[in-house]
Amino acid sequence: MFESHATPFREGDRVSFIGDSTTHSSSWHSFVRAYYATRLPQANLWFTNCGISGDSAEGAVARFADDILPSRPNVAVVMFGMNDVWRSCYEPHLPLDASNVARRAEAIDRFDAATRQLVSQFRDTGCSRITLVTPCPFDDEVVSEQPNLPGVNAALGLLSERTSAIANELGLGFINIHTPMTVIGRKMRQSDPTLTLNRIDRVHPMGVGMRIKAELFLAAQGIGDSSASVAIDAQMGVVTGAQSASVCELTRESRGLEFTMTMGTLPLPLDEDALEARALLPFTPPDCSDMLNVTGLGTGTFSLYEDDVLLGGFSGNELAAGVNLSSFAHAPRALQAAALADRVEADRALQCLLRDMRLTKIKILTRPDLDFSNPLAVQAEMDAILTASKERGDNTAFTEHVFEGFRRISPIEEQTLDEIRTGQDAINTAAEPRGHRYRIVPAP
């Protein structure tokens, strides 16, 4: 298996994620954002979604100046392939003759050339830190009544090998998502052949798949132990150890302790999808515990408070062994993290709406003489496109969805961009570590 190699984001990085629908409307990069915001809050990052559903490496080259460069990235994460392999070449009714074999090979060669051109475009504009990410698998192995395209996932494997070769040759970061996600899917199907990480279309990962993708990304970046910890000797009234944390105003009480502690991390919110994803990973994800160890309290049961919020009752031995402060959902630190996660999700949703609008302009409303300053003309064009699609018997649900987004966002595009800028700053501000007052007293 070709090995992943990438470096973590640095403080102040402006990161643009360039890709197709698994970037445009997905949540995997938002989970990466939430991880950095909670576990490495000093990073002060700026994430921009530059995905376009249905896009390819060639499409990214074409839209680079107008759609990608305005985000002013100094770091680029590029993920294409699902649309680059020309899945139509794998329709079961097509003969595997010389012509079809040649077209399949041409698709990967054109991906190669376009990816190299896209890298040059980034480097020409001063963005030299680039990471190429392989596509997610196309699940052509799951037992399903849905139409299948046998051979697509193998083609994505070949394309992933080509991606690795490009990254090695050009000195880029490389993250292999395709191989481990394929292996995880196969392992799932050992117990049930109908299980898959993807949606019914065999293409797009579901929530668990998106979280796996994010965890693989973080692991490839070499994100290791991000835990914080504090050790206190209650009998002596001194701090005996601290990692990513500080303690002040430490005072001893009768068989108890009180102090102010600032941990340089926040609890990482993990929903059911994230917990299931972590259970499926072929490795142990980074430790996200934030431990408080207090020795010298003696026997008995003690109440632990965070800003007057009772976290629970613990024996002296349990406190000496360590209490994970990130395991209490009702604690002030956890509530700060939950509010931060809500901000990250709001930013994801707002950027996704903006991508809907950009997709409409780039891929659907493409008539050269269309006057976008004339709402009536734009609406008439959208109506004509929908009418023609329905007459052909096409499923127009997605087109109607992005048209609705276009109508909502187009008149307020600049205002939306301002909201995104403000929201990014708000995420970084909300992630700043805060001091909390802790009390450990004998339980009543």
C-alpha cells in the first residue's frame, strides 16, 4: 500500500479544500476543522470549501482563477478522481474492447496531466504547501439492488497509485483514503454482505464514512497525542506535572483543594457516527483525554466541581489514578466545545450554500450571453433548463436544490461572504482556552 505522508496545518494557515461532491457538500473537512479548533485551538486556521459537485481535476484547472484563487490559500488540499475515471466506461453492457480499454487509460492520463497543471497553478500564485488526497472508494462489491459499475473501484485504485506517484515526484503531501476505506468496507461485509460505508449510489460516503475519512486525514498528518493533563499533590499543595495546561491560585482546604486551571484543549465532540467510525479504524486514533490526577487526598469520597458544576463523586484512589475532564458532557468546558462545534457546522452549511451558487454558475447556467445582473433573465433560463430536463425524463431534484440555493444566495453573495469571514474569526475566538475554577471537597 502506498504510504500517506502529510504535515499538520500551521498557525494562521488559510486552507482551501478543492474537490468534487465529497468536498462540496460533505462534512469530513468540518470534522477536521472541529478537531483543530478543540484539540489545537492555538492554530487559528481559516478553512474554505472550494468543492464543486460533479467536478474533476480538469474542471478545477478551468475554474482556478475565478473560483479557487479568491480564497487566497497558502495551503491546498486537493481530492479528485471519482469523476475523473469516466465511470460511464464501466457500464456492464459495454464490451471490454480495445476502444474502451483505451478510453479508460485516457481518463487516468488526463487526470494526471490536469493534476500537474493544477499544482503549477497553485505554485505560481505562491501556494506551495499542497496535499493530494485519493478519492473515496466506489463500492462495487456491496450486495445491493442498485445499479453497479464493476471495475470502477479498481480504476480508482490505479488513479490513487498515479496520485501517489505525482505527489512523490513533485514533493507534495499525499493521503491515501481509498485503500483503507476499501479494506474497512470489506471487513464490514464479512458479517453482512449488504453493509457499506457509502450511500445507496455507491459513490458518496455516509456519516460514518465521512468521519473515517477525516480520521484518516488527521492520522496522515501525524497528529499524535493532543491530550492535556495536570497532576497535583494535595497533601503538599503543589502541582507536580502539567501538559498543555496551567494552574494558579492553588489553595488547600480541609481534606480538599481549590485551584484555577486552564487547559489548552477542549473536549472533542464525538457523535454516534464519529464513535462508530473510530471503532472501525485499523489504528487507535489520537488520545483526546484531558486528565486531572490528584494524589494525597486520603480515603473517602470527594466531590469534583468545575465552576460550581458538580462533575461527580470520586474516591481518593480514583482521583489519584486520574479523571478524564473531557468525559463530562455537562461541564463548562464541554459546553464551550459544543457551542464551538455548532459554529463549525453553521460555517459548513453557509459555505455549502455558497458552493451551490458557484456550481450553478460554473456548470449549469453556462450560456455565454446570460446577464446575471438581470434576475428575470436568470429565472427564465433556470425555468427553461428544468423544463428541458423534465421533458427528457431526468431527475431534477438536485438541479432544483441548487437553483433554490442560487436564488437565496445570489442577491446577498457579498453579505454571505462577510458572514463566512466573521464566522471563521468567531470560531477561532470561541476556541480560545478559558480558565475554570475547580474544587475538590469531601462529599456530603
